[in-house]
Amino acid sequence: MEEEKLKSYCVTGGSGFIGSWLVRSLLQMGCKVHATVRHLVLTFSEKSSHLLKLPGASERLRLFKADLREEGSFDEAVKGCSGLFHVAAPMEFGVQATQNVDSYVQGNFIEPAIQGTLNVLKSCLKSNSVKKVVFTSSISTVTARDSYGNWTPLVDESCKIPVQHVKHTKPSGWVYVLAKVLTEEAAFQFAKENGIDLVSIITPTVAGPFLTSTVPSSIQVLLSPITGDPELLAILTAVNSRMGSIALAHIEDICFAHIFLMEKAKTEGRYMCCARSWAMSEIIDHLIKEYPNPALERIARGGHDLVIPSEISSKKLRDLGFSFKYDIDDIIRDTISSCTDHCFLPSIQK
């Protein structure tokens, strides 16, 4: 591939779970990649050293220091790139339900998250090279319950969780939920007003192997029945309560879906991206199969599923021609394997 014909993309949040695997995937495809990190001085530390070790990184990867809180800090990173993957997002789960919602929205976390995304899009406008933006959304923006609290048989991109409901009920991880909902809405509004081609990809619980030095939060949530972490287990339980099941996707499928939407013509709006959703009992059974554990067996004996869980549908994405490579067996196996390799879980003899 000649140098001048290489595709060039920018990935925000390049040192994170999805971001780093997306950088890896793009490099494997022969693309040039601009990846943003918050602390460039730490590029040779555990924060982003995994990026510099990727095959092709020395020739086709550039790291840029950029901060969502600073307007203009993404200007250099997006220059010359034809597309941008906006993966970077603040993560905050442990906020007490007693916290005043409006004050938290305005000052502590959510408003800065919204402004950060707008700062990225403003840099895209300045670049004159970025033709498309793929925004990483979350299944936390979706609910399987209708306005009356009843279960819906089919959950798709249109089943957005009401902001007022989140503010009123304050479920586990409510700040993250609000941030994702409001940030995505602001991104689409800004894109519409300024002629930016933007689509969003709704990620479920993402698992599988990881490049980061620390275990990604989504994996910690998925494995909370094993680790027994009460806060993370509460989040997994809250997801199950909101959705009626647990939607999963392998990190490789997630990244290829990002790239697929970037390169596919005539895309619009939001796209659900989950291989499938599984009842909580099925998740526990697969965890037990891959990692036998007395605590899991106790949960399995005491757990009860909904009679008919909602179907969480990726039909819109599949109809474009995308297909998922990994099923739950692969997802759980790769996740457990990576976590034992990183000593997050003790190795076991089967």
C-alpha cells in the first residue's frame, strides 16, 4: 500500500479498553492512526506503552496529548484524518443516590463530559478533512421497559431511557447513564446543526481480551459474580433489572463494527451492537463452566430469570451486512483467560 493512499483515522481515548483495541485493529488493516491520550508524558509508562508496542505502531501511529476539558486540544490530532472515532469518555459509577442531581449535572461530571464531546466535534469542523464521526455510545442509554414500566418484547435503538426517570430513580451507575444519554443527544444536535456526518454505536457489556495494564471496568462488572465486588455486582444487577437480560459483545466485534460503520456509506443515527443478550442464569452458567467457583454455584441455585426476557436486537446493524464473529462461549473464555493472565483472577485447575 503506497504511503499517500493510506487511510488515516483519529481515535480519541486511545489508551482505553475499546480505544486501544480499535487502534490495534486499524493498524492491522494498514491504516495510519492518530490516537489521543490525556498525558503524553506518560507514553512510556503503563498508561499507553501498550499502544507503542503494537505491530505497525512505529511506522503508522502517532500519539497526541488532548484533554476533553480543553477546547482546541484535539485540533492537531484530527488534522489530515478522514474519520474520527470518539471513544473517550469519563467513567464514574460510585456516586451516592443522595447526591443532588442538578448540581452534579452542571458542575461535577456530566456537563464537562458533554462539553468535551462538543470540543472534539469543533476540532473536526476546523480540520476540513474529517468526513465522518463514529461516536461510542452505551446500552446504558437504552431500556427494555416502556413508559408504564412494562417489559417490551423487542429492544432496539429507539428504546431510549427517559432522562427524568434516571434522575428520579437514581439506579446504580446513574451518573454514567445520564452522562452517556445527554452527551449523545448533544453530539447529534451539534452534528445536525453543523453538517457533520455522525453515527453512534451502542455498546453493551464489552468483554474479551484487553491490551490495557488494568482490567477494564466492563469486564470487572461482568465478573463481579466471581469477585463478589458489591458495587460492581449492583451495577450488573441493575443492568439486568433494566434490560431483563445481559447483552454482551466481544471486543473484536465491537471494534470491527466501529470500522464497518465508518467505512459504510449511507449510515444514519444509532446502531445497537450486541452479539446477543443472555439471561442472567445463562451468564452464571457460562461463568461456572469456564471458572468453577462455589460463590457462582450459590448464585446459580438462588437466581431467577424473567419468564420471557426482551430481545435486544442488532437488526439495524446486521441489515447493513455486519456479522458477529464471537458468541458467549468465546466471550467468556477469552475474558477469563485474559484476567487470569493479568492475575485479576487466580488460575484454576480444571
